[in-house]
Amino acid sequence: MSLLEIKDLKITFGGLDALSGLNFHIDEGEIVSVIGPNGAGKTTFFNAISGLVTPTEGDILFEDETIVGLDPSTVTSLGIARTFQNVRLFPNMTILENVMVAQHCRTSQLVYGALLQTKAFKREEREIRERAIEVLEFFGHRLVGYRMDQPAFALSYANRRRLEIARAMATQPRLLLLDEPVAGMNPIETAELTALVGRLRTEWGFTIIMIEHDMKVVRDVSDRVVVLDHGVPIAQGSYDEVSTNPDVVEAYLGRPVEAN
Amino acid sequence: MSTLAAPMPSSALDQDWRKVLRWGFICGGALIALCLVGMPVELDRREIIERYLSLGYLSVVLVPLVIGWVSASQVVLEGFESRKQGLFDLVTGLVVGVIGGGLLSLLMVALDTWNLRDPLVNWSPKLFRFLTYENGMGFGAGAWIVTCGVLGLAGASLHVVPRFARRIVATVIIGLLSLSVLEAAVSDVSEGFGLEWLTDLIYAKKGGLTLTSAFVVGAVIAVVAALTDGRVKAVTNRYRDMEGIERQKTSMILFAVVAVLCIVLPMFLGKIMNELLANVGLFLLLALGLNIVVGLAGLLDLGYVAFFAVGGYTTAVLTSPNSPWFAPELHFGFSLFFVVIFAIIVGLVIGAPVIRMRGDYLAIVTLGFGEIIRLLFMSDWLGPYFGGAQGITNVPGVDLGFAMVKGTDPRSVFYLVLFFSVIAIYVSWRLQASRLGRAWMAIREDEQVAEAMGINTVSAKLMAFVVGAVLAAFSGAVLVAKVGSVFPTSFMILISIIILVVVIVGGMGNIAGVMVGSFVLIGVLGGPKQPGLLQEFQNFKLLIYGMLLVFMMLKRPEGLVPSARRSRELHQEEFLQDAWLRGDKPGIDDDDDAAPLLVGDGGGEEE
């Protein structure tokens, strides 16, 4: 049984087909990379899964239940979390708060508990905090300690990316969507994050779909690669299969000039 | 760090004349605007120092003094050494004052020559007489040019005199002026403490200080200022530098002192002051509610007065025997229960359709709803139920068994308001640091991402709306119990605006800020209908509000007492710079061994 299955997904903006006829599935525990040139529809694909964009046609099944038309928050509470290509943190909240707030859909206390400071409220607050710190500690010392109480805008670029992943982890997802997690990082940071993506699966049990341009990362972590071009999947398979596929080469590099 | 010296002028006349001219015109413009607004003539009757200075003349002469000071202050860039100030700056102030006085004289000539009374209401012979001291034009013009020049010079000279002297002069001036301007309040307070003999001694019979008492009191203030010089600052600095437990302890003690003062002080205050405090409390309650909606959740609600009205009308209908349609004459305490219920219902009804809108659209739609509620209460349709324009009168006060809270006894109203304010403060404080509070903050930062992170934004925003609505409704209930009647005109759009100004000027998102905001605006300047400490400025209140708002937006957009978060937001650059200077190097990625060195730093940017 697939964790996520997408059938004939079509998304149209005005007259433009951002995605057309996409079939896709991912099994529990897999890491699948989605690659493709700019404008291929990769981010639209993520937006459709996370509920930010409603598909024109087709169906998206998460654990055999359709999630088309659900609010993004509902989708997240079902167990799908994402990061954004252009890092979108809550810049004026502290690092700890960024991660704490992401546990909203896993917790339940409202006005009453906060006003009366009930036992349940205090316990939940403590659990939220502990879990947040646990998630942050996954990234080593970078996001914990004195940094926890600093606003997110004070972080360096690479740390913002890390924090965004931490925030997605805190929603306790089963499926994690990473939108270009290593974009803009230097080679050392890239290598480190590649290793982290692997650990996300082994230690945290996440199933991961990743959009990535860095082919080395794609090669190192993914079980399977899906190539999109102009909203159409043109190839699927292991990295080696895909990277030698003539259609893929053409999509990236163009057709060789025919000799007459 | 090496410091660079600012460019040194070669002589006192080597001025940046464009700048001087600009300030001169600003000075003149301010003087003319002030006169045409009518402030000096209207305030001329009120004496500040008997026979020598009226509030009208004071309002005029303050202008060149302040602008003289401002024009002569130098901009010092960080890392630059400030220039030693002297004759050069005195010339600046003098010229600015003279230009201002000159422009004012031109106004005098114009007043004499043309009659522009039609568009400009205050273009009157009265103003001419005021400006010329009833001594003819030549004298008037000369006098104003000289006075303004001297005052500009005096303002500028404050930069030149040593810091100590400057502080004492400023304290004496401010002390004397406040003592005189706040005469009504001071007498009221001293009456409560049985000190009438003192006020009789200081103030003249017709109001204002007598010349002798001005000198004596001024001397006393000077001595006190000289003795306490620097001490106040040392104490506040020490408080600021405290950490952890010690700071917590001190804060607790401060809090206890304030609490005791709040309970004990009103017993000694007279009617005027208690009335004033009760008004401040009413608006504090409203502002705290709006602070949750705007400051925490970031929903710009311009129709907040609607919930105020709902609270007021619910109480009036349920408690007054004069309610035209349904008059159960419940006790105030019981009616509160229904106030909460109706506030929640109306909050949901108004909130549900508008909450999906963002930013400006939300502001405009709520503005409309605020007016709709008021017009509904006034309409013929609901007239039979709520009394239309006649409103509902004869609302009884709050019978507490041992005491009766009524408008005629402002002290009891103050305690009632205090009770509700404490509730509101507690609610804001607890919610801020809760799951819901964090969700509100996230929505304020980036609604789409908040939603993608699993926050149901619609229900979270509705929750903010409803909590705000309940607090506003409490305020409405207290208002009605205090005034004893309710009319649609009590719920004008202006109230929404003023509450928003209170929140903005005080410091959005900060409870202490909102408290300071309501004291400054409602307590000192006065609410929409309630006089504040500066009763004389009643007619110019909105003008002062507007000026204050513009000034704050330009100079201190985070408010008087900002929340740490908001000032960080508005000063991100400075925050990053400070952190960089301390060695935190944000924005630059840390290599692995850099971070542990900084752990001890504690990230202590929050005050």
C-alpha cells in the first residue's frame, strides 16, 4: 500500500497547465526526489499535496483517503509537513517559539486551560517545550542553547533552512516534503544536510519527498527519482536509470542540433 | 574604536543657512498654525503665573523655545565624535527664533489688512489684540521678533550649558508648568490628603501661581532636582541590569506597590481624580481587548466599538426598569453572564464572514460593521426594543450588598473598573504565553505558512476576535452602570479610532505599554467625551492626538513602552548590528567551534 498516491493530477492556472496527467506514489519509508528544470511544476506539486493549491482534476490519496479540497492545516494534521523553497519562518518569533507553534495541531489546550492554568495545560506546555528542544537538538548545538531565545531573523541562512526543517518535524508528520533543502548552502553544509536527510528516515521514520537541484544530493539519498518537465512526468526510476535517460538529458540540456 | 570628528564650523556665521532657514520657517509655520487654530486666544483666560503669563501666551512662547532647542541639536553618527557646542549653535537658535517671530508679525499685518474670517474662524480682531498686546502693530511685531529670538536663543543655549544646569533648568520649567497647568488635579489630590492650606498658599484665587509662589516653588524644585540628580537614572539602570531571581523579586515588589497604590490611593483622591481614573480604566479595558486582536493576532479591527455597544446595551436592557421592550431588571452580576454570551455571539457573527479577509480589507469591513451596529441600535426597526435615539435611561448601578457602584460615586466605579482591568490584564498575560497566543503570533507573521504548519487560522482568529469582544463588552457594561444610561451616540466610530491610537502610542502587543498609553492619552489628554488632566486643552484634544500619532509614527513607531518583540521587528537592522558587535555574528554561518564560545552570552537582548 502506498502512503501517498496521486492519480492523473492536473493543475491549471488560467490557460497554463502547471501539471498535467501526473501519476505518482510513494511507499512508507521511501525517499523520492523530484527533479526538473525551472518551471517544471515541482513546487506546484508540493502546493497541491499540502493543500495550498486545489487541483483542477485528479485525486490525491493519503493512506487511501482523498485529501483534495482539505485545508492546509487539516492536511498537516493528517501527517504531511513541508518546508518552503524560499525559507518562510516566522521571523520575529524566537527559534524555540517557531518550533513550539508547529505543534499546534498535535495539542489541544485553548482559552480555558491557559486562564485557569490547569494541570493539563501545564503538562502540555511542558511537553511542547520538551519536544521542541528534542527536535532542535537533532541539528546539533546550532539551534539550542542561547540561540533558542533569539528571533529567527537573526539566524544565518543555513540555520534558517535547518530551523525550517525542524519546524516541519515538530508537526509530527509521516510524510515530509522538503523543497530544495540544500539550496544556497556551501559544500560542507550540503554534505551534512544530505546525511541528515538519511537520518530523518532511519531515526524519525519519515517518508520523504524532496525537490532538489543538486544532483549529488539526489544521487546520495533517494531511492527513486521522478523527473518533471512542463508539468509532465517524463521519467521515473533509480538515479542511474534516470540520469542516462535521453528524454531527461534533453529536458535539461536541449536536443542536439541535427546534422544534415 | 577610532572616532572621527564631525566637521567643525570655522566661525559662528558659517551656518548651514538652508537648515537654519528651514527651521525658521517651521517655527513660523507652527506659530501661525497655532494662532489660527485658536489655541492662544481661547487659553488666554487661564492664568499660569498670575498677571504675568497666561496659558495662551505660554502655548505660543513654547514653540520658539522647543524649535530653538531642536534646531541647534546636532546629529551625531555612531562612531563620530560630537562637536563641542557653543556660539555657533546660539546663532542658529537666535536666527530661527527671529525668523519665526518675523513670520508671526507678518500674520499680524495680514490680520490687520485682510478679513479672512470666512474660511478661518479664528481670524479675528481678538487674535490681533492678543498678538499686539493691545499696544499697536509696531510694538507687537517688535515684541514678538525679540521674544521669539530670545526664546530660540534660550532653547539653543540649553545645548551649551553644562548637563547638570540643563537638567535643573528643565526640571524647574517642567515642574512649574505642570504644577500650574494641573491646578485642578493638584487641588483635588491635596484636598483628599487634607492639604488645602498648601494649595491656597501656592495658587492665586483666580487660578494660576502667584509670582512669589512661582519663585519659591521653583527654588524648591531646583534644590530637589540638584539633590536627586543622577540618582533616578542609577536606580533604573540597576533595575535594568538585574537578572534572574533578583529581577523577579524586584518586579514582584514593584507590582505589589502598584497594587496597593491602586487600592489605597483612590480613598484619598477627590471626585475629579477618581472620575479620571475610572475613565482611564474603562479605556484600558477596551485597549487591552483590542491589543489581543491587533497586537497579538494582527487583525486590524476598526469596528471594535461594536462590542463595546453590545456590552452596554445588554446591561442596560437587562438591568434597567426603563427598557422599552423587555425589562427583567436583573442584578448587574447576573447580567454580566449574558453580556459574555452576547459578546461571544456577536463576535462570532461579525467575525465569521470577515475573518477570511486579510490586512486592509479586514480593516475596512470591520469599520463598516462598527457603524452598522450603532445604526442598528438607532434604527426605527430596533427602536421599540432598544429605545432608538432616546436610548435606555435609568440604569441602576451595581449593588454589591455592602456598597453601591454608581456614576455619582466615581471612587466605587474606579474599583469596579480596576476589578475588570485586572481580569483583562490577567487574560492577556496568560493567553500571550499559551498555545493560542503562539498561534496568533504565527498568524500575524505569515498567515499562509501558519496554516501550512497546522494552525487552523480561521478558528484561531475567531478566538482572538471573541476574546477581544468579551473584554470590550465588559467595558461597555461598566460604562452603562457608571453613566446610568445608554445612547447610540456613545458608540461613535471615534471611539474605535481612539482605542487604536491608545494601543499604538502605548506600545502594541505589550500590556504595560497599553497601560501607559491609556494613562497618557485618556488620563492626561482626555477621552472622546471625558476631560483629562489637561482640561483646558479639551477643544484641541483631537489635534493633539493627531500630532502625537504622527510624531510617534516617525520617531518611535514601536510605542512608548514597546514589547521586546515589536521593537526587534521594527529595528531588525540595529538588533543584528548590536548582536554582531557583541560577537554573536548572526547572519554569518557559524563554523562548529564558534558557537560554544558564545553560549555564556545568554542572548540577553530582551530587556
